[in-house]
Amino acid sequence: MVYIGCDQHKFFCQLAVLDEEGKMIHEQKLYHDDREALKHYFTSLPPGSEMAIEASGFESWLADFAQSLGIKVHLSHPLKTRAIAEAKIKTDKVDAKILAQLLYADLLPHAYLAPPEIRRARYFLRFRLCLNRYRSSIKNRVHSLLHFLGISSPAVADLFGVRGRQFLDSLKLGDGYQEALQGYLGLLDAMEARINCLKKRLAATVKENPDAKLLESIPGIGVLLSQLIVAEIGEISRFPSAEKLCSYAGLVPSLHQSGQTLYRGSCQRQGNKFLRWAAVEAAQVASRKDPLLKAFYDRIKRKKGSQKATVALARKLTVIVYQILTKKEPYHYHTYSRQARTLGTELRAR
């Protein structure tokens, strides 16, 4: 068995290989477009060899490729790896060698390598969010065009609803402006058709996913958010506590202690941004739908403002999500409020 450190880039990867005694055997640079060379190299290694790859956002295909050829792949956490083995001289060869040495010494800070099916679900759901953002952007461009031309919108709840759309279709603008408006509306129609198609697929998938169905019992979490949360969390068993899940979502305030002084800052931004977005979106709805969650939100809002109240409620909902996925029970506020309250007290005390 050998230990491989892989410093992966977009078009190539630099490999460093150590033997069972930790001695460097050889170094190799392989290009991603030559899959035959990659396959030949990995199959030439001894059975049971292990490889460390630093998480970069595009490591999944190489990890799957290596694992299909019998290589056991470990994903390295980039920030923790840098903290453990920061080097003044930084080259691809040095980085690959450091990863191999950390793997050999069993000091590699592991990151979660999601199974292929979870990665596929994540990509699909993130694509769905991307369409939402594009749709909002197009609507904003239409509003901007009307303001630019000094045209007042009719008194309707939704400018892009039935009555609002009739108003937009009836507009006769000058050359250039009319083409822009019709182009925006055409893109919006195509976007709506695609989103509606994805909605049907998501609704059918929820029935096959018991965890997502359980999460739909939480006020503010619907079909999209329930599946997004399940996909972004992956295996709930990898989190030993609700606090760890909150930290993964980036919903735990930063702390800095010096002597007897303790500084509390804003929430860290190093967590999973999609999970954090889902929790905040759910909190905005839950603060209106659930009386007890609304009371919690209002209490924080009076003290610290609406933005911090929303984040605090998002953290509370994340604790509830952890309890639901762990216990496999639907949402009952009185069942989970005590655990969420306890965690909140612990976080404030630190």
C-alpha cells in the first residue's frame, strides 16, 4: 500500500507518493484530459492504496474516478490543512507532498465527501435556486425599465400576475425599449415553464424521501427547502450534536477570548451557504406562521433588531431540524423548544 497526496487543479493534478515507511517514491503530474494516462497510473499502484485530495469544489469527479479503480480517497479540509501544515515555500509539489505526509501520519483533517447520489441531488436543487435568482433578476429589470421611462405600475399585488401581465403586454414603447420588454417577458415565460416542471419533479421526490417529508411539518419549510436541507446535510449521523450542525450552517456567532474578556461577533461565513440560506428563508416564514416561534422572534427583535432576530430563529430551526432527523419524528414545537432553548442558552454563555 502507498500513500498519495494529490494537489488538484482545473486541468491537471500533481501527485506525490509515499511508501509504507513514509519515504517519497516518486512524483507525477497528470493532465485531466488524458483519462487513459490517469487510469493507467492509478491501476499501477498497489491494491488498497490511499489518496488525499484537498477540497476545492471540483474534486468530486477525480475522487469517484480513483475510487472506481480501487483507490481509497480521503477529502482534506483546506482551512484546517493550511493551519496544520502552512509552508513558506508553496508549490504544487510541496502541497502534494504535505497532503501525502499528513495522510501517512494519520493527521489529515478530513472533510465530508458526499456520496454521488447526494451530490447529484445537491446540484439539481442548486440549479433550481439558480433559476429563482434569474427569475427575480429579470423581474427587477422590467421594474427598472418602467422606472427609466417614468411609467407607473397599476395598483395590483403582483405586476407579473394575471392583471399585471395584461398591463405589461398592452404597453407600446419606443424602438429598443419594446424589444427589451418583450425579451424580458419571453425569458420570464421560459423560466416559469422550467420552474413549474421542476416543481412537479420535486413534489414527486418528496414522497420518496421520508426525511424531507418530516421536515415539511416545520412551519416555513416547503417542498424545495425540505429537500435542499436534506441534501446539504447529507448524513445527519455525521453531526454529533445540534450545535455542530448549526456551526456547519454558519449560524454560530464568532467568539474571541483574551484573558477575562470575551468578544462575541457576527455569525461566521465559513459554513454551508445553501443550508444557511434555507434556514433563513424558513425563519422569515416561520416568524409569521407559528405563534410560539413568532413570540421568540419578536422578543429578539425588540432587543437586537429584525436581522439578528431572523438569524436567531434560523439557528433555532436548525436545532429543530437536527432533532427531527435524529428522532425521525414530525415537528411539535413543545417537543423541541426546550432543546433549542437550551442550546441557545449555551451559545450565549460562551
